[in-house]
Amino acid sequence: MRELFDEVTGHSPLDPEEAVRRTTRTPQRRRFYVQAAIAETPDGFAITLDGKPVRTPSGRPLAVPGRQMAEGIVAEWNAQAETIDPLTMPLTRLANSVIEGVIGRVDAVSEDVAKYLGSDLLFYRAGHPEALVARESALWDPVLFWAADRLGAHFMMAEGVMHVAQPETAIKAARAAFPSDPWSVAALHVVTTITGSALLALALRHGVLDPDQVWAAAHVDEDWNSEKWGVDEEVAARRAARLVDFRAAAGILTAPES
């Protein structure tokens, strides 16, 4: 089981794309259990397979703080067919990563997210065509206005990809709105790295946008190109894999118990 979790976790605990790359290079394991279930313990809601507790590679119990999250993980295990496909188990991978790599390192993970505030996706705008400029503004401006009005974080925008330095006061103000518990911080990190925007992740966390709106905002340029030139199947496949991890993280980031 430990080797299986090594595969499920991936090399970098909060990098879903690395997890995808790693698991596609390893053979899938046959399902070795009949039923996954939940057991309430002092550590939270633990996951069991045929009554035996599931453990992470370092031997820690796979336990999560909320029943809803635990039910989602159990559903992933019970949905497996003859072979176990880690790519269809985003909550399991994320939970394993939090227990192994985030608990005890919350500040470090938060600082990694904060780095995106210096070069967030929403800061860099297209100069043309006008329709794309308007679409970016429609999807991105409300988040920037919210950050300024509610967080006191006033960021600078730029046209093109030339880097523009952001005010330290803005970065600190947005950083202050980060969650503090390891599960929410991990989910914030995953949403940020997938979308390229810590501000979109914060908007999701604080209920400014829902997951579908965040996903659309993160892919406005990609969707524009697809409409003009057609869909690239390889790009679409990678996007579909990212969406699985995005939805798992979004569910944790917006859950009441988080």
C-alpha cells in the first residue's frame, strides 16, 4: 500500500501536473480491497479499507478534518474498478499531500502562494483584439476591484508580458486574506498553481466567484484561441486532467468546515 501512495502522491506534493506525469509512468495496481469506509478517530475522519486504516508513505493515518471530505475520498476508493487509477483520485492525492507536506509547513506553503501576487495572471492584459481585451476585463476586473475595495490591495496592470513590479502594500494586504489551516492553504495553493492566479484563488475562497467562474477566468485566453483556431487535443487532455484536481481543491477551499 505504501508504494501505491507514493504513486498517488506524485513527486511534488502540491503539483497536480507532476502527479499526473508520475502516475502515467507507473503501472496501475490491482484493487486489493472490497470496501472503503470512514472511521471517526481522535485524528479526524480516517479512511479504512476492509476495516484496516489507510496510511501515508511515512506511516501517518490518512485522516481528514471534515466528514464531507472523507466521504469524497471513500467514494474515490469505492469507485475503482479492477485496477486503481490514481488520476481519478484527486481528493486522496491532495489529502495525502497535506498530511505529508503541508501540516507543519503552513507558512512556507502560504509564502509560495504569495509569490504569485507579484506576477498574477490578472495583471497582464492583451492589447488587441478589442473583443479579447473586453473579455479579459469582464472576467478579471471584478476580482481586482474586489481586492482593492475589500482587501485594500491595489495592484498595477500592464499590457503584454513585460513584468511590472507590484506594491508591497498590495501584496501584504492580499496575503493577509489567506486562510491559516493546512487544508485550506493546500487547496489555495493547488487552485493558484492551476489557474496561475492567487487572486482568483482568493476570490473563490471568499465567495466572490464560484468554481465555474474561476475556471472560465483562468482560461479566457486559451478559450479565445480555441474559438479562433480550433481545439488542440493534447492541450484539451491536459486541461481535463487539471480540471479534476481543480474541482477537488475548490471543494475543500469553499467547504464550510475549512
